[in-house]
Amino acid sequence: MLNFDALYFTNQSVGLLNICRISDIYVKEAYQITMHQLNQKHSEVRLACLLIFKELFQRSHYFRELLVADFQDFSKLVLDIDARSPLPPPPAALKQLKVTAMKMIKEWYEVYGEAYKKLKIGYLYLKKSKAVDFEDMEARSAQERRRIQEKEERLLALKQVKLKTLMEELSSEEADLIDCSTQIENGFELLFPDEFSLKEPSKCAGPSDSDTLDFRAHGITNNATFNLVIEVQTTQTIHVTEDNREIIKCVQDQYRLLTSRFLPAVFKWNIRAAKLGADERLQKKILDLKLKVELAIKKYQELNFSSCNTELDSSSESDLETVADLDNYENQVTEVISDNSDELEYSRPRTVGSPAKKKKKVDNERRLPLDIDSYESSQSNIPVPTFSRNPVESYWVQDPESGLAATVDLVTHPVELDEAFCPVKWSCRAPLPSGKLCPRNDRKKCPLHGPIVARDELGHPKDPSSVRSSKKPAIPDWQEPALLAEIKAATGVDLTIPTKGKRLKKNKFPNLTDVKALNNTSRSRLEKKVLKKSTMRKISK
Amino acid sequence: MNDVEAIFSLKTGLLDARKFRSNQATKRISALRLSNFQEVENSHSAGINTIDLEKVEGRYLLSGGADGSIHIHDVLNLSGNLQFTCKNVGKIDRQSNRHCHKYSVECVQWYPLDTGMFLSSGMDKNLKIWDANAQVPADVVLVNGKIYHHHMSPNATQHNLVAVASTANQVFLADLRSGSTTHELRSHTSSILSVKWSPMQEFQLASGSMDNRLLMWDVRAARSCLFSMDQYNGRNHADVEKTTAHNGNVHGLSFTADGLFLISVGTDCRMRLWNTETGRNEMVNYGKISMESKKGTRFDISSDTEPQMIFVPSQGNILVYELTTGIKRATLLGHYNTVTCCAYNENVQSLYSGANDRNILVWAPESAEAIREEPVNKGAALGPRSIVPRRNLTEDAWSSDEG
């Protein structure tokens, strides 16, 4: 982002103004150069030009005439009025450009509109025909405004639909919910007809003078303190009997329904209604329902219903089989784990999986299918099949008399190897950037990390001399960024060594935002490849 | 010769009155600029395709828009004040008048001898003859094709024909007395964009077309056309089929007031001057005039000045050329979109122009000094604001500290 510090800018522009005041020739030159720059596809450049225009416009009559003559082009470049040539990025500068231009044009019109007719006409033209709203300081173009309006309308319609579905859902579920909670309520009333009296604290009918008890009379000194802890049974237990079993069962069922279905639903409705901005009536209704559900649940939990068992002799008639004790299995598992951890302690040898199993597998692989040449060496006493050349057709056919056609392919023969296969017992274990160790099992040399050497737990080689320093340090020590920055600040020379294979790109305009870099997103790069013309052509074929 | 001397010699008879008049007109026209005092009330809601100023009084300006509306403005300043806005005195649009054109109006023209009647035509293939006072059509002529242009002879005494240029390849002649088309002039091979009656020979007619040809007709003649204008003045001048007037569509035509010359503009960005007697190209080089209009471009000629001036719309500007030499005298800047038409007012040497930016602008001979004059009605200016010295807005304002 350019620094449009007013003071900085005025300092810079004073020089320009000093030149321009000498003669109109310079004004014209300045105008042409700035107008040329205004055509750049970079909003920051345009904004800078606009500020120069502002300085010159309020000073030079000739400049005003020049600009007013080209006012149409000018307005196209600084205002978002031409759909065919939208304002260039970066977006932040674009917005600032629009706002600044609008403010400026309005100001010019107010001050100079009377003297420069074309400016006045231009202002009115922009206002009427191009629908530029000079009062709207957000500098939204007509299309933008329309787009926003359309979006709002769409959202509103969507909201209405959602609200409607919510209402429908609510009206359909409400009856069930109320039904459910009423059942619970009624159940409670049936089970605890005197519920309210239970809840009320029983009044103590003790003597009133007991408060002024003389402790001394009981042999207790006045300054002694004591604590009396009285445990009060807050939870009520229900004894299941034949009479109330059905009621309890019903209440439990309804509770299950309430917690699993209605409670989440009510919460969801509440959130949805708040999001959609439903009217107060609906929200209140939902809140009432929510309170009702929560109250019922709370009461249920207070009364400790879940503890009462309504099943008839459930423990004796259980169909479930006893599960075998897991202790044994756990022991085995812990053993294996401890073994492995012991092995990990060693620096080099490490095995993966069971070695015996692997060897067996390898041995199996080494039984090659039988071919003609190896019949001689084969120890099996299968007769050698004979092939005769078919005189008519030029391919080998099996002698039909041998009768062993089916078995030939299945017969294998062992191949003698000089040494027995010995699986690799170690891994490379060089430290990886991820913090793990290289898990490759190579016999002698890891293709990534070189010869396999003994390493400690962190993956550093035990013998430092074994690691040849094949590479020189990539950057000399004087290439420290801090030092380079210091040198650059002092002498203005950038001594950074360019990275190999890359040419040092000199940013010509360090104060400008790189517009190309803004477009260089992963999406655009991918698009370039995926939507390439040649690729598309290939696909369409 | 300054004004005082000119008046003196006029009084002593040393100077011809007509000469004096044309001198003054020429002087005024060279000072033509966007008027600071006059403006036309902005009533159009779409681009303006055509305007016409009546010749009788030079008072009423007719304009047709792309939305099918027709407006009439009174341009005569009777207020006695420099500051003047031309009021809209007549409006025919969809809201107010059911007889309004359905599509874009392409051409409007006053009846040459009276302001009681005018003609309009447009893309709805209708040529409407309006009663200007009642604002209802007296007659409607349906033509076979979308109408680009029509013209009524300014000096005809023996006929009442209106020539109509349309997308059909013929020029139709509509007779106002019968209210129907009487002739078809066939020779063009493509849409006709412009027609004009000669102000000298009342039966002569010129037509420019999309087939790049410019033909001269005598409507009495039995054969197809008198001759075709040849831009190269070649030997096969008589070969109507082969000669071309432009290397692009011929989309604007105008006779000079004496009828001796014809000017045409084309989409090849050229303007050509033709001798109407011989059909020769006069080979005046006006340079390149960029015009993007695919439809007609209406330009005008000042007949009262010496030399005569042509006002040609060129995109957003109006160019002023000398007729005989082709020298560009001025560029009039003011419009914000393509200028489509202009009309010259001989009485006060001012120019009216219409453009796609919905504005009709007035160009008047106002000198730079005149702008700085105080308004005429001093009474209004005697408010508290007059105490504050008004800054002269057209002067440089270099602040003194920048030295």
C-alpha cells in the first residue's frame, strides 16, 4: 500500500508545482504525463495521479481546461462507471480511489461548475445518466448497489421460507411435546400427590426460648463453638410396587422421548429462531416450550426416577451371557508392549513384525514355477512333458499322450541360493524435518540419507567423523540478514547473494503493491493448468 | 476591419449589407463555444437521435430520442436576461401520449413553411405526420422497413413528397396529400441511411446507402437515377453499379443552401464535397473524422457565413470545418457520449447538438470576456453575497509560498 501521507505528498508536489507555475507548457507536459500514468492498470498509481491532479487543478486555469476537455475519459478511469473497463486492483486502493475521485469531482463542481460549463454538464451527466451517487460516501457503483439489493432480497426470501418451515415444524411437534410433558406431570402428580407439602420446610414447633440456651448450665463454656451436621435426604426414592409400575414405566418412556427428541429439537428451534430473527411471539413460544421441557427433566432427575427398576426380576432372567474376563488379554498386551519398548532402547537393531514369519514368506517366494529347462535339476520325479512341433500351425503343442497337462503349471521347484535370506534388522533413523526418524530399512545405504551409520535416540550419528561434510555451507557467514540490512542502510548497496538458479528480480516499484502477486493464488495456478486450451481440446476429443 | 469601421462603411454605402451581415456572422461563429448562459431543459430520458430547428422563426427545437419520445423546446430568449433555460413546451412520450413511436425515433423534421406540423419516423416503420399544436398524428404512413431518415423538400411548390430512407433497399416517396407511398426508387442494393432533397431543383434527390453509394435522382425521370457519385472521378462515371462514393456506409448527407454542392460523410471516416451538377468529387481533404455511428449522422452547414462552415459530430465532439478549403477551424468539446446530430440557428449564430448522453447543448458565440460580466439583473445580486468579493474562477491561483 502506498503511503499517502499528506505531508509527504505535499513535500513531493511542491517541486512539481514550482516547475508548473513557470509556464503553461509545463502544465501541459505535467498533464500529459499524469494522464498517461492514470491509464495504468493499478489503482495505487491512479490514486497518486488523482492527488497530483487535485493540486494542479486548484491552481492552474489551463490545467482545468485540459482536464475538463478530457473529463469523460478521466471519469471513466477513476470512477466505476464503465462496465467494460472496471477499475484495476488492489481492492483497497480501488475503493480509496473511487471515494477520493467522487469527493474531488463534487468539490470541483461546487467551486468551478459555474465557470467551466463542461464540468457542470459532466457532473450532472455522471449523476443522472451514470447513476453515480455523490452523497454515498461508500462509493458504490450502480451495479454494486443493485447486486447488494438483490442479494438482500434473496436472503430475505430464503429467511421467510425457513421461518415458514420452522413454524410448520413447531406446530406439528408442539402438540406431541405438550402431550408428552403433560403425561410426565400427571405421572408425578399420581406418584406424589402431596408433592408440595413434601417440598415445604416443616415448621419447627420447638420452644421459643431455646435460642437463649444457657450453655454453661450444660457444662459448656461460652466461647466454645461446635458444629452440628445434619444430613438431610434431599432425594426421594420411589418404591416400585405393582400399582405404580405402569405409571413409572410410562413416565420413564416419556422422559426418554423428551430428552432424546424434544429437548434437542427445542434447542434447535431456539437457535434457528434467533438466527432468522423471528418475531417475539414465536420466540416466546419456543422459550416457553423449552422451559416446560427443562422443568420436566429437572423434576424427573430430582425425583431420581431413573434409579427405579420397573423390570420384573430382571437380574435372574437376564439373557446376556457373561463375558470372559479381560484381565488375561490385557496382560498379554502389556507384555508385548514392554518387549517392544525394550527393543526400542537399542540404538541399531530393530525388527518390524515377526522375523520368522517373514522368512517363511520369502522362502515361499523362492519356489519358482517350473519351466522346461529346470526339469533336469528338479528333484521331483515328474516325467518331463514332451512337445511336438505342429507341422501345420507354427506353435508348440503339448503331446496329448503325456496326460499331465494340468499339473505342469502347478509344479514348482526349489532354487538353491548361495546364502540364506537375512532380513534387514535396522532402519536408517536419520532425523527427518518432521521430527521423526527415517523408517527406511535399507541394508547398506539409504537413498535419501546416505550410508547407514549408528545413531542415538535423536537420530544423530554416534560417530561424528562418519558424516562427511559433503556440502559447503550454502551461504557465507557475512550473508547474515541483519548485517546485510545494515550495509544496505549505510551504503544503499544490496549485497545479498542471489539464490542459485534464480535471477534476482529487482522490484522496480517497491512502494507499489504487486498486482500480479495478488492474482497468483493456488486457485489461479490450478485454473491455468486445468483450463488450458490444449487440455480442454484433449478432453473434448 | 473592426466593428466601428464596418458599421461606418455600411452607413456610407461602402459595404454591402449582405457582406456586412456575413462578416459579422463569420466573426461570431469563430467564437462559438459551449454557452455559459443558455441551456436546454434536460427532459430526455434516453439518448437523442435527431434534432431539428424550424426555419420560420428559429424558435422551436424538435428532438427525438431513442426511447421513442419527441420533445419540443422553445429556444428563443425573451426573458431579457443572459441566463436562460430553454423550456420544454411539448412532450410526446409513452406516459403522456398513446400515439408516441413504439421504438427509437430516428428522424424528426418541421414542415418547412409552418410550425403547425412536423414529421417523425423511426424504427417502428411508421412515418407520422403530427399536428404540432394538438400533438396528435394527422396521418401515419407505414413503410416497408425500419426508417433511418426522411426528408421533405424545403422549397417544393409542385409536389408534397417526403423521401423515406429505410432498411428496405428502395427510397420511398410518400405523398402528404394522399397519405401513402407513391414511388419507389430502386437502385441501391442495401439499406438506405440518408436522403436529402435538393434546395435548388425541387425534383432532385440524393440518397446515401450502406452499399457505399451515393445516388442522385430526378423523381420525374423514368430511368433509375441521374448518376452515381464516384469518389475517384473515374471514367466509368456513368456506371451506376460500380462507382462508390465512400469506402464505407454513406450515413450523412447535406446540400449547401444554394444547392450547388453536396456533402456526404461515411463510416470510412471521410467527408466529401460533391458538385451536384456534374457529380464530381471536389477532392476537398477534410482529414479523418472518426464516427462510430452505424445509423445516420446528422450534420449541418452554416449558410450565412463566408466561408461556409460545416459542423460535423465526431464521437463526443463536434468539429467545425471550412466548406471549401477543408480547414478544421474548431473542436467543440462538451458532450459525454457520441454526438448524433446538430442544428445551426442562422438568426443568432448558435448551434444546438444532441448526443447519446441525453443532453442537448447550446453553443453560442460568447467571448471569454462576456463570461466575466456581471448578471444583468443586479437586483438579485445585491444580497449579502455580493459583499464578499467573488474570486475569479478562471484565473490561475498559484500560492505565493511556492516560490
